[in-house]
Amino acid sequence: MLTVYGATVVTLMMVFYALESRSPWFTLAFAASCWGSASYGFLAGTWPFGIVETVWGVIALLKWRRLYRAAL
């Protein structure tokens, strides 16, 4: 089940990353999927992967915030 979860969140990351240019909300979804991928990394015992994905999630969240504010 852990492998299925990991494959799912990584696939979602790829999809949302590809759709980021369409809406800031895809950037937010990308951030959430990064954190899902980070949780997979921690659960699988690969904490360096979990840390990197956590950081990518924060970067995506900051990008979403900038895009959202610009759209207002």
C-alpha cells in the first residue's frame, strides 16, 4: 500500500506541475502533492527525500501566494 501511495502522490505532482501555468490553484495543488510525497518519503524511511519534498512544497506555497496576490 505504501508503494501505491507513493506512486499516486508522485503522479499527482507531475500532473499539477504540468498544469501550473493554467491557474495558481494548480500551484497550490502541486505544493500539497509535494507534502504528500514528503510523507511517503518519511514513511518509507528515506528522510532526505522527505526533507527535499517538504522544502519543494514550501517553495510552491510561496509561489502560489505570490501568484494569488498578483491575480487580485
